[in-house]
Amino acid sequence: MHPNRSFFTRILLFFATATITTIVLYRNGERWLRSLLLYLSTADWARQTATSFPPAWQVASRFIAGETSQDAIRVSQEVNQLGLSVTLNYLGESVDTPKDAAAAREAIIQLMQQIHQYGVNATVSVKPTQLGIHISPDIVHENLQQLLTAAEKYDTRIRIDMEDSHVTDTTLNLYRRLRDEDQFGHRVGIVIQAYLYRTEADIQALIQEGAWVRLCKGAYKEPHELAFPEKADTDANFLSLSKQMLSEESRRRGMYPCFATHDEKLIRAIIQHARQEQIDKNAFEFQMLYGVRRDLQQEMSTEGYRVRVYIPYGTAWYPYFMRRLAERPANLYFFLSNLVR
């Protein structure tokens, strides 16, 4: 969009896109809806429109703790009081200067200090592109080294989020490099995405390494030659990978699997498999997003399963929010209905 186009015109365009999205949902199915929303998550004109439109933030705040680390700590304490643990994420990605990467690093260090200060039951998730992976391998490694040093000081752990497939190998190599540095091995984990064809091989390798892994479905737009285009195929792969992560060999090698999904059918299938294999409830955990299926989060905790809530915060909320809309049509309905109100 031309930068001089009026704010009013951009608002109309945003609403038109939302309307088209709804039509796509009913006429063409979820795959086309997801593609459209993932496109919007990276479109500058859409970001500028949404972030300058106060009602959009009011709705997005269902999924985001707030803009400051104090907001994140307050929400984390509320979640802890419900018997749930937390992983906190300072929003931001794809920085292109060392200065911005260093600023993100310092903000995350401050977050860890506050986790320790307030006694919050929380770990931290970080995005490599926020810490400079597109700038230099040395810069992102140095920034993560400093974060892991702070994690040691403040007695917490860091998991490296997985982003789009352009950085999958680089991210895995970075994780292994940090893990193999003696002082950091027990403080660092990795995220793996079930929608990529390559993931079964990655999981097999990580099982052999006894890794601390969060398995998620994947929330980026990927070409069909790299990722399952249909949700049903991703779901089937997620369940297959989950069973592998709960295998006897996996447990023997010390893997601690974390299953990040709100799909109750998948959750129940994983539980059934764990019962059949007589796997202790404390040997794995379920992870869910803040603001999504709160009823299910509480239900699983009441049943005695470990549940961790992923809580993001910060001003760079737009891409994260759009990916949440792409994941579940119910989230889009929530957004549009509340926007109208």
C-alpha cells in the first residue's frame, strides 16, 4: 500500500480483508483461510493498519499479556495460582541490526531477573531471528550465550522457538552448539514443528540426544514440497511423533517431551497411549497458549497432568496475533465478533 494512503482507506481495506476471510472460510475451507491469514501476518500494510487501530489491540489482548514485562509477570502469577506453569515470550522477530538484537537480549535478561525476583514458575522462549540469526551466526550465538548465563544466574531455562523453514537447520545447529557447551546443556531446549516432512528424522535424532523438546504443529506459511498442506495429515504426524517421544528409548535417553496443542482429540490420544505404556504423568507435559482453551488447560491440570501456558507480551504483537488467528477458525470468529461489538 502507498504510504500516503489515508488511515480511513486502510481501515476499510482491513475490514474488507476480514470479510473476504470469512467468505473464504465457508466456501473454500480452512487451508485457504490459513494461507490468507499467514499472508496478512507478514504484510506491512496490514500490520500498520491493525496496530494503529485501538480496537484490534483490545481483541488481541485476549492472547497477549500486555506490552511490558510487569504485565507478563502479573499474568504469570495469576496462571501459577491456578496450578499451571508458564513459559514467557518477549514478542519480536526478524531484527536486522545488532543494536536491535542486543536490545531484545537485554529485555529478556530483565524478564528473567523479574521471574526470579517474584518467584514465578516460568521458563522463557526466544526467537532466533529476534536475536540476530539473520545478521550473523556469531551475533545470535553470543546473545544466546548471555541469555543462558542469565538463566543460570536466575535459575530458569530457555527454549529456542522454531520459525519458518528457512532457518530450521541453522536453528537446530545453534541449539546443539549451545547445548554441547558444558555450562548450558541443561538450560536450553528446542521446538520442533509437526507439519514439516523432515520432522520425523529430526525427532529421531533428538531422541538419541535426550533433548528437551516442545512439539507443535507449526504456524508459518510453508510450500507444499516441505510441509503437509492438510490439517489432518499434520495431526496424524503430530500423534505419531508424540508416541515416538514417549517411547521406551526416549525415556531411557532422558528426553522430556512437551506437547503443544489445543486439540482435545490429540491430547486424549496421547493420554491413552501413555496409560497403555504405563508412563508416569510427570514424564511429559502439555503446553497451550494464553487465551486459548482455558477450560481445557484447567481440566488437564485437575486430572493431574502437567500443563504449561505460553504467555507472550510486548509491543510487536501483530505477527503473533495473526498466526493465532490462522491456527483456529474459532479464534477468527472471536476476533471478528468482538471487533464488530
